[in-house]
Amino acid sequence: MQAILPIIIAGGTGTRLWPLSREHYPKQCLSLLEDTSLLQGTLERLKTLPHLPAIIICNEAHRFLIAEQLREKNIPHNGIILEPTGKNTAPATALGALHAIALKENNKNEQNNVDPLLLILPADHHIQHAEAFCQTLAKASKLAQADHIVTFGVSPTHPETGYGYIKVGTKIKTCHEQELDSFTVNSFTEKPDLITAKTYLNDKQYFWNSGIFLMKASVYLNELKQYQAAILTACQHAMANAQQDLDFIRIDPHAFNACPSNSIDYAIMEKTHRAVMAPLHHSWSDVGSWSALWDISDKDKSGNSLKGDVININSHNTFVQADNKLIAIVGLKDLIVIETKDAVLIAKKDQVQQVKEVVAHLEKQNRIEHKQHREVFRPWGKYDLIDKGEHFQVKRLSVKPGGKLSTQLHHHRAEHWIVVSGTAKITNGDKQLLLSANESTYIPIGTIHSLENSGKDDLEIIEVQSGTYLEEDDIVRFNDHYGRQ
């Protein structure tokens, strides 16, 4: 079997999973069901499938989060392509296909004449029975090698209004060794209302649209050329002027910004004559809402899924996630309760699709709770905003081994650093310091400074900021280990 090249679509934020999912810490980076994040799980479930290291497509703002997720699990990759703006799945897949062909042409030691076989996978889905999933993909690869574009459908188990649907046509006759049912595609339908979803549930021609695709790179690009030439041209120009930056591939932002935004379904699948659908006979979820997460979570005999420090008295069919505080629930039924350091969500299970409206309200009110958590991740580690008042704020910095904050100064604030654990290598003006636990240094306004963890353990520091302006944009960087400006 030809090795498959996965293209992982890791854009988006997952607003319906607020308050866990935020603009700066998106759904695909969350560990919702296991110790691994959804992105890590997407890559790790392919281990029994003959495949090449994946190409990752992600938002520019998430680049360090994505790279760190791969580093944590020692997952190799064939490049992280950075989108300056989100343009939906059709352009993202085009970028991956163009890069896949470039990799083939540049690597003369491997099957140079073999057309890359691309597996398009969203980074934020949950699929049980990974080995069976890989077996389905392997069988479907024969359809893709025959120049079909394979999409995968899931038999609906309930009238879901949060998924798109695929209506299939006739069954495709296949040779015995393929051992995989497949169908022509009649139509695609976006998220229906409840009455329509109930109709689809009883009609065996309708499947949930998983958003997973398998096809040759050349086939996809040729279909784009025929049906969406503007997308292909913009992506070709964007990749022609791409620059390598550490693990990242920075495409030409001006060329890509001119690209139309469209999904694979609308751009290609509704038009092409090459579309076929293969069913996924596995537990699948796009984890698109809190009720969807409750559906696939382990539950007690009363139907409750309780995570964290939770006391339950006589509650039923309720999902609770307590990240930081004790939560006591009494007599609840069919509710969702999510607690983070800076927000609490309480919702009825049958109304969780409206959580995105909460995010819209926060955005209109110019609040920050939809953008980031109180705990903020950086390429060097993370910080937690412990306290804040007029002209001061207190942060707890956690700097990973080898992590280094940029050499910088602030025009409006002074800082006091107290080492809690680990060893800090500090530049404070013209002084070079090596500080350990219970030692500290004061950095006056306008002083050039830097901080580095040169040890083998995490460095924990309490940072007290004081001044007239304390926002993150009061930074003048002189040198940055991670290429930030």
C-alpha cells in the first residue's frame, strides 16, 4: 500500500466549547477526554496506518501552541504551514497539496513519481477504535488511487442539528479485495433544523458529514483548477513566495488574503463527478458542543460525567468539569457546568449550541474572556495572572527548560521578579544575575532586561508589575529567541 500523507487542518477556535476553548487557546489543543489533546490524538490514532509525517495547517497566532503540542509527544511532521487569515478548508487543503507535491519533487530518494495520497483530517475530532479506523482508511485508499475523492460519512444515531449531512446515491460495485462499501454522493446539506434532522435520521440515505477526505494531490488540484480557479491561483502564489521560519512555513500574506474563502464541500464536492462516500463504522464525534462531549464521556449509573473536584447529590445526566474549585451539585438534571479560573458556564444540554452567542456578547463588550484564559501560554512557557488592581498586577511565570523571554524594555512599568523554584539567568541593565529560590531582583522602568531558564527543571517566578500602563503591548523587543517582533 502507498503511504498516505496526512494534512491536519488545525485552524478555528471552537466557540461552542467556551469557556475552555478560547481564541488564543483553541479547541484542538484541549485535553477533553484523555491525557492527550485532540490534535495529538488525531495524529497518534494513525500509528497503524502506513503514513508519512503529517503536514499541519494552522493559524499564525497558534503556531507556538501547535509546535509545542507536537514536541510534547515527539511527533515528526513535514512542516507547519501558517495561515495569516482563516479561509476555510478548501484553500487550506490546497496549501497542503501544493506543499506535498513540492516535497515529492524535492525528495529524489523516495518514490518521486508517486502522486501523494492525501488524508485531510480536522484536528479536533474524536474517533474510537483507532485500528479499525486505520483499516477503513487503508481500504478507501484504493478508491482514491482510482482518482476518486473519498469523503467519509457516519450513520446518524440521533437527530443532530450541529452536523452537516451527506445524502448518498447508488452503491458502487467494488472488487472483492476492497471489502468496503461506497456510494455515489447525491448532495451535501449544512446543519439542519430539528424537524429536518429527524427526517434524515429515518432515511437511510443520509449520513453525518465527518469532514474527512482522501484523494490524490493532483486530483484535488485539478478539480480546483476546473471549479475554483481563483482559490488555486491565490494558493499557488502564496506558496511560491513562502519562507521557512524554524518549524514554520510562512506563506505570502498578500497573495493568500486575496484567496476566496470556501469549504471543500461547497468548492469541490458539490460540483465534482469524482466524489464517493465511504461509511465510518466507528464511534465518531466532532466534539462540537458540550452535549456532544457528554455523549462520548464515561458516565456513572445516573448518567453524570464529573471531572475534577465535584460533590454530587441526586443529580442526573449532567456534565461537570471543575478545573480549580470544588463544585457541589444538588438535584441537577440535563445540565452542563464548566468552571475555569476566570469564568463559569451553566447551560441546559439541549441549548448548548447557543454558547457561541455568549462569545459574541463578550466580543461586543470588548472583554477578554473569549480571547484568552487567565493562564496564558507563550513559546517559553506560560504565565498566570494571579491578581490585578489599579497600577499593579501580579503574575506567576513558569519558564520551561531552555525557555527564554525576549530581551526587552517597558516604557510604563517596573517589574520585581522573585524566584520560587529553579535557577534564573537574568540580564538586568548592565548586570548579569544567576538567582535561585527566595532571591529577587528589581527592574526599573526603561531598563533592558531578559530572563532565561538554563536549568533542567521548570523555573517558577512571581512577577510584580507596577506602573501607569500594564498592557502586553508595552514591550520593546531587542532580541527574541522565537522570532517575535
